[in-house]
Amino acid sequence: MVAVLLAGAALFAAGEPAAAVDGGAYANVVPAPVTARADRGTFAIDRHTAIAADPGADGVAGYLAGILRRSTGYPLPVVRPGARGSGTIALRLTGGSDAEGYRLDVTPRGVTLAADRPAGLFAGVQTLRQLLPAAVERDRRGPGPWTVPAGHVADHPRFAYRGAMLDVARHFFSVAQVERYIDQLALYKVNTFHLHLADDQGWRIMIRSWPRLATYGGGTAVDGDPGGYYTQQQYQQIVAYAAARYITVIPEIDMPGHVNAALASYAELNCDGVAPPRYTGTDVGFSSLCVGKDITYRFLDDVIGELAAITPGRYLHIGGDEAQATSQADYVAFMNRVQGIVAAHGKSALAWHQVVAATVAPSTVAQYWDTTNDNPSVAAAAARGTGLVLSPANLAYLDMKYNSQTPLGQDWAALVEVADAYGWDPGAYLLGAPAGAIRGVEAPLWTETIRTSDDIEYMAFPRLPAIAELGWSPAAAHDWAAFRLRLGAQAPRWKALGIDFYPSPQVPWVSQAA
């Protein structure tokens, strides 16, 4: 499982290389590579083509073969280097320390994708996919031809953390729906999937020592829609599915607020010992765990312990936002204690940026969601060494409406068109925060109004690729005039994949069929 490198400073924070992209399909890749150059000629995939994989690259080779086989109909065997064939797609591991960088070289004789680590090969495969005809993404055989233009790419990410969040608490989504979204995240080199598992409206993960959290607290959703929950086996299936795509899952149990589903499930978690009714509205800030009760911390030790045992990644998200029903003194004491519980189970905490009111542990990372770039308390914490993931709600929240006529979503933070989502620099956004404190970016999708996979896709596309590019590409590549053209060229690919996207009038969409 690929590790999320939150502990280090943001990659290439100083002396970032300028992006240089020259020509043809290479000019349409999203996120923009650090350097890309088109050459003359093409490489054609045919029925004799093989995928030659170094030891350790078999998983990525099998993933690529699975994509190509269903649309080309060719066998595309995975072989070791040196096997005979009319041409090969070679996946080479070079054994260095670059976690996600890669080099892609295409000539008329073959394709060579080289990386230090398998995660880099996987990132390079996403670029290779975009150099092929969009019809390669279809799930049925097509006529081709299946050609890749000759050229060269050298690429690596700006930030080590490039995330997306899905709220499954307000509305529940099946394992298959979550896996579909994970596949879409992988297309744009997102490497972290933040899964918001519990809130006032529903608890979505089975905790065996407290089973009513799921069986009762998981039975509702916003507006009285059907609830649901994941068994621990299903959660592990999601984690493994993401890991196979070099995406790390970070589960969130929000606390001390946003806990009505838990309070309704177990009366003893309430200060007065009386369980409230389950909740299907959308107001926030009214619930709180009972900070003064010992059972609260026994409960959290059990929940965090069970979740840590089935989460291979380094981080657990402990929420910490909108705790209006918790006094400031209680909030500070609670967040200090919970960070210790997380550490006792061998993990580090992620928390919404309000955690900086407490004593932030050295390993804790704060996720910034405010709608202003001026927050002195968060900037001061960053200056003291607290790492930050940036998710400003007025720029990065995928549940915000595009405009006043958007049928889904909310507008409390802003109306967020694609140009808004793209038009900020994470490395220089928060006033007073040192660039080295920025671990990366995340695009959250809250689901008060989101019920289906089509809903997810309509709100995520085309803004998710915009946030993904801010996280991956060097700052010098961030140019709206160029990005809108590259984004428009993605439309045939999304159509081939069945992605229901919002056709923003800000983007010149390529209209030909995939």
C-alpha cells in the first residue's frame, strides 16, 4: 500500500521547475506534466503487442492490460522484458526514492514507462491513457486504430497529498459506487481518499464492540432516505481497491460534534443518559459527545482501535469542526485527549482546522476549510510546524453550486465555477503560512443533496480535475487559458467512461464522439 507522505514538507516548495509542454496530444494531458514533448510518428498497439513488466510492476501491468483488453480486444499478455513481439509497452522499475515521479518515452517501436516506484508507474499509466484515443476507455471492443503519438514526458507531483473526500454519512453509497468514484479519482493522479464515515445523519461503519452504531445509527439519511453501513470486510474491500490504484484511504469519525447518530444509538454517551431521536435534517452544530464522562473515551478507544486495525494508512481523521454545542474548554481538553488515543493505536491524526485551538500534536495535520485566506491562528500553527491540507470551501468544495441554477448542491460558501476552483495557488494561499507547511490539497464532496453516482459525477466533473492539477502540476503550469482547452479535450474520454459531467460554459468542450 502506498504511503501518503504527509510528514515531509511539500515537494518542490522552492525552486519549482517550470512546466514545458510541446505539441499535440501531449498538450492536452491533465494534470499538466512537468515537461512533455511530442515527436514524429506513432506507436500502434496491435494483436501482437505485449506489456513487458519488471518484477514488482506486475500489478500496474495487469491494471493497464485490463483497460486495454476490453476496448481493443487484443490479448496484451504481461511478460518479462526481452519477450518477442511486434512491439512492447515496457514498465521499468529503476529502484530510486522518487515515490510518484515517472518518465514516459514513446517511439514508433514501443513505449517505455520508467519510475523508481510502482506508484510512479501507475501515475504514468494515467498519462499514457490520455495519449490514446478516448475510445480506449470504453468497456466494449472497438475498431481502433489504437495509436500513441511519439513523444517524451518527465513528470513528478508538486505536493505529496492530493486528495478527495466523499461524505457517505448524509447519504449512503454502496461499495460499488465508492469504487467507481475511486477509479475516477485515479484518472487524475489523486492519491488520497478521505471517507467521511459518521455524522449526525448516519453512522456507516460496523464497530463490533458497539454494533448499534451501524445497525441503528446507520439506518437513516438526509430527508429520510435509506441508510446503510459497511461491514468491516466491505470497508477493507474499499481500502484494498483504493490501494491497488495507489490511493490511501483516510477514514473520518467526526467528533466531538456531528455525533447525533452515535448519541441516538447509545443513551450512555449522552450527559443526561437519554438518547435523542435519529436525525435526518441538515442543520449543524447541535450535537456533542459528553466530554466529562469516562465512557466517552472508552467508546472512542474502541472505535479508533477497531478502525486503526483495518486501516493500513498512517492517518485517521478525527473531525473537530462545527462543535458549537461543546464549550471551548471542553473542546480543547477533548481534542488533546483524542489525539493521544489515536497515537496509542499507532496512527496520526488529521483534523479540521479548528484543532489548532487545542495543543496540536507534532504528527497531527490540520485540514483548512475556511472561506478566507486570512486565518492568523491557523497560520501561526503552521509557522510552529503543523502541516496543512488546504480545502477552502469557496474554492475546493465540490458540493457548492456552479451557479444559482445548479439543481444540486449548496451555496453557503460560494458559487464555484471551474475557473474559481482552478484559480488559486495552494502554496501561496493562506496568509502567513510558510509554503513548507502545505502538504497538499483536497476536494471534499458533502452529500446533503447528493444521492446517486450521477450526482457525484455532475458535481465533481469538471472541478475535480482542476483541483487535482493544482496538487500535481508545478505552479508555473497553472494557466487558466491553457487549462480550459486541456479540460475541454477530456470530454470524449468522460463520455466513453459514462461520466455525467457538468458542461461548463467556461470550457470549450471537444464534441466528437469517443
